[in-house]
Amino acid sequence: MQLPRLMGHRGAAAVAPENTLAGLRAAKDQGVDWVEFDAQLSGDGVPLLLHDDRLHRTTGDRRKIAEVPAAEASRLDAGAWFGPAFAGEPIPLLEEAVALLAALDLQANVEIKPSPGLARETAQACMELLQQHWPKSRPLPLISSFEIAALEEAQRLWPEAPRGYLVKALPQDWQETAERLGCVSVHPWHPGLKPEQVQAIKQAGYQVAAYTVNAPARAAALLAMGVDCLISDDPAALLPVVQEAVTV
């Protein structure tokens, strides 16, 4: 699997509410072929798109998502906080996102983002749903996570799907972990990422996807280091940098 040069983060989080169907459409409109989004479980075990384990930041509801059934969560407004044009935008089910990805011809990096203590359960539910609903004619999604247990479950349940190892700072045992989990890529947080780290990852045979990159100057520097993929809230702002790097 070859990562794209540019991927929308949580859809296109700078221009549409994160982890919503509107965000996936916005990413497509911004000209990317790939989107990243977060998946976790509702209180009744249904995978949906949400980053935080609490609902308050994006819906105003003060409960934890692990306490709220999917049918109730999907009735919450996850768009009004971002702007009045998105009022009424719901929290989508992962199944709904998969259907829209196919309709938009978008490829996906599905980040398993479990509530505390639910890494294996979240990965299991997501892998089962994706295996059932992902179109057979489309390339498989990239499955990523910070949670080792989630990646272990993804590897066990759907070994064919490529995996990415998410890290904040690159740990000393990154290569051992990525190898054990059968990953194809390592996804470090871009601040502090050094050229020698990028080269070490690539020399070990992994692609490098840096997150969350929004400044064009930083994007250019990362590409010059050899970073393969930029994950951005505002992919349209980075498209000229990516296009220039491709032509050099």
C-alpha cells in the first residue's frame, strides 16, 4: 500500500466539523483522495466517528460516549459548535461513513480511538463492521492507532488490512513494535520530528505519515526530510506545496 502525499485530518477539520459526513465531503471538495477519521464505540457497542471519549466539546452533551446508545448519540448536533452552516450535522455511524467513502471515491485511514479500557473491544467491533461493509472492489483501509492492544486485535482479526503505528514522540522500541504488529507505516506527531528519525523509519522499510501539519512552510520542510504523507486539517492549504514537491 502506498500512502498519499496528503490526507485530510478528521475529514477536513479546518473547514468542516471533525469526524462528520460533512467533513468527508469537504475533504473531497478540497482535492484529496484520502481522509483520516476516528472510530470508537457507543454505549451499546456500535462504532461511530468521534475523537473524544466525552461528547461535550463537539455536541455540548456532558456524558461519555460509552454511556450513550448509538441511536441517541446520532441525534446529537455535532455541527453547530463549528458554525451555523453545519447545525444539525450528526455524529455518523462508521457504517454510514463507509458508504459515503465509496460514493465519493475516497480512501480512508481509520484510527481506532477507544474510550479508556476499551481498546480491544473497539478494534473488534470496527474490524467486524469494516470486513462486512467495506466494498470488495475497493483497496482496503489503513487501520491506525496509538493503542497497541487495538492494533493487535486488528492484526488478528483482519490481517490483510494495512496497519499504521501512531506515536507522539518516537519511542525507542518503535521498530520492534511496528514489526511485531505488521505495520506498513509509522505516524509521528510532526513537532520535533527530526530528519534522522524520518530516515531511520524509511530505511527500516516503513512509510512516514506526519500529523497534524497545517503550515505550508512546515509541510515543505517535512517533505524535504522525506516524509511520505502529510495529515492536515486544511489539505487545500498544503496542496501547492505537495504539487511543487512532486514536480521537483
